[in-house]
Amino acid sequence: MPVPAPPMGWSSWNSFSNTVNAQIVMEQAKAMAANGMQKAGYQYINIDEGWWLGKRDAEGNIVVDAQAWPAMAAGETAGDMSNIVRFIHSLGLKAGIYTDAGKDGCSMYPDLGPKISGTGSEGHYEQDFLQFAKWGFDYVKVDWCGGDKENLDPAVQYAEIARAIAKAEKQTGHRLYLSLCEWGKQSPWTWAPHVGGAPADVWRTSGDIVDPIVASGEHKDRKAAFDKMLANFDQGIHPEAEHTGFYNDPDMMVIGMPEFTDVQNWAHMTLWAMSGAPLLVGADLTKLTPVTLQILTRPDVIAIDQDPLGLQAVKVAEDQTGLQVWSKPMAKPGTRAVLLLNRTAEPAEITAKSKDLGLAETPSRVKDLWTGEELPTYGSYTVKVPAQSAVLVRMEGMELEPVTYRPDPPSIRTPCRGCDVRFSKVAAHAGWARVLIAYLNPDRTARYAELRINGQPPTAIAFPPTGALQGVVMIEATFDRADNANVLIFSADHDTMPAIETIAVQ
């Protein structure tokens, strides 16, 4: 069954900083519903920092500014965030909210306006996330300004948060999707997948691409930088952790913001799609140009990001410095999304070779996903790529024959906790390998297991229900030992493992 796709939507921070209010959110939601973005798959309207001024009542409940968040319909009460949630939901969209893991949030370091303390949820995790669920929010971004200030352990804090969200979901029946924003300082890709039992989540891998550019504010002349966007892309590549509903988040996109050209917007969208990144727009949706909207809603490109295999691109070739080939395996066998990225200051030809993509050297077809051009090819594809730009194609060919391995000792087919399933003497065609895991999970919900390869940090893998039939999930992994000296170990300390039957390595 398909794994959860990365979220698509809009966030208030890049264009409105901490000036966000109900009127702004309503305008953005209406724009998304009307401009083709919702039809293309965008669904979240996420309210970022600035919605809450740090006040609580005597029982510790969040107190909301009634002027910024008024009643919008008969029978509503000013200062009740469920008002704006109902409006967003009435358009067929989903609503997101924001808090901090520490006592003080990022408003202690304001981009606009006065310093505000107390806008974090530490000490109130269960209370706040239950409130968010009762208000009807579908998504929560949890920042790290307070946690960082207090030198807290993010793996510990975010696990507590995930458990508080699970408790709120159990009490209300309402799901909150978790977005961790620790900025990559303590390598969240090594601990964030399935943290605290989260069934799907995203985690930031870097700082902000740009500080907010508020059109009517003191920072209206800020510009988004192409090199900073590229740096965030690079920092977000951790393919070993991205699979089965867990995603690296290189920050909300700056497509459509000041200084970015149409060509740069196009390259930016290409990179985020190849990353399998959340597609969260930071620009003002009421001011997007027709060309920018076309870039954001290109079906073939969105399909790369939302592919149900849920994997991330890896760099497979760089014959000359700055001329790179990246490959993203797709759910359809024999299919790769291929990024030809020119980081240099001059146009240059770049060649994608079938063998580098893990495909057999047989006749294949290539489709340029921006121009729509299709052509046959054999063994390789060469294209001239403009300076500081990218070409995105889909190549369809034939998979290399995988090598299948069975566990030693034989696979455990009964519910297992605190046990290991080990595969020894495993080889791969290249350092980055695709591992197809055949398993059984008779439950109605996913089971989870951690995979360790050659002593590398583990990654948590979700195994959806299969009933009585065999299922398969695919991950990407680094095989850093020569020949057949690699060792893969699946284990589960807290979860019940699926029955791991075989692995096949391409």
C-alpha cells in the first residue's frame, strides 16, 4: 500500500512573519482554493509564529487575542481558534498551527515587533496538543528556539511531544500531523523517524532559506538567495532516513518571492520534488504570477515529489565539478526521476547513464517533465543545462536484476519484540543501494522496525498491513563494505516487528 506522501500547502512565516491574523489566513486560504493549487494537491494552510502572545489563563490554557482572531460566523466566540479552522475546512483545506518545544518560543527573538515570552509549550505538552486537536487543527509545527535556549535534548522533547499528540488523538479522534523544526542541529534524521511513536512526520534539516519578507514592513527589501536555497537542498539529503512516510524538510519554498527569477523558481521546484520534500509555499498566494502558479502546479513534477514509494534522490554522478546527476527511484518498476543539475556559471552538457541510475542498458524512454518532450534513448541521455539551473526528466527502462537474501537464522514469523533479524554477506552494485524488504504484517495498523547496516545509525521503517499476503517496502541504504561483507540487522525494542522474510538488493 502507498506510504503517506509529504505534505503540500502554505505557511505564513516567510511573507507575514509574526504579523499573522485571521484576515491574512482567510485571504491565503481563499487564494489556494481558487488559483488551482488546491486542485493540484496543496491542502494545508499553516499558521506560523505570531498567532499567540504567550498568555495563559489560571488553568494554563492558551489565551488568544480576540481582535486578531475574531468570531467569523453567528454563534462563534472571539479568540477561539476553532473559528479559523472551520473557515479553512469549509474550503476543503486542512489547518496547521505552530508552537515551540521550550518554554519560550521564537518570539523571544522577534523578526518584527516586541520580544514576547512564554509562547512555547514546555510544561503544557498534553494540554496544548489536546487543545490544538479540539480546535480541529490537522498539522502542528513545533519549533526549537526555546529548546535550544534551554539546552534540551531534542530527541527526548520531540518524543514527549509525539506521545502527547497520540494521547490527544486518542481522546478526540482527531489526527495531528507532526512537523519538527530543530533546524538539523543535532542530526534529526538519525532519531526523528517514528520519534515517540509518530506514524509519519517531517523534520527540518537546516535553518531558514530566507528571513521573512513582509511587504509592508521594515524588512520589505530583503531578497531570497539562490545559493542559500541550494545549500538547504544539500543539507536536506539524507536518503537513508526518508521512506515509508518519514521525510527530510529543507524548509518552506521561496518560489515566487522577491529576487527569484522564473528559471530559478523552476529549478527550486525541481530540487524540492527530487528531495521528496514537503511542498510548503512561503510566498503570498494572492500575489503569485501566472508563471509561478504554473511552476507550483505542474502535475508531472508534483508526481515526482508525491510518488508513493516515498524515497529521496541520491547523487549518482558528477563527471565534472558542479555538473551533477541525481536519481530518485519511483514506484513504477524501471522508472527513475532524473535531475541534471548545473551548479556552474556557464551552460553545459550533462549526461545521465543508465548504469548510474541502476537500470539495464536497454532501450528506454525519456520525458522532460517541464517541456513535455518525449524521446527514445539507449544507455544514456545528454542535454545542455543552463547555468545555475536544472533539467528534470523521467526515464523508463528495465531494472537490474536484484539479488535476494534470506535471514540467518530463519525469519521470525510470529509477533516479536526485543529480537533481531540478521542478514549477512550482503553485496550491492553501488554504494547507495535500493533494498526491497519482503514482509508480513497481519495487523490493521503499521508495524515498525529499526534497521542498522554495518554499525551505522539506525533508521525506523514503517511496515503497512498486508493481511495474509506478502508486502514489500523499499528503502535506500549505504553499503560501505566491499563485496559481500555488509550486514543488515532489523530489530524492535518497543514495537512488534513484522515477519521479515527476505531482502532483495539492487
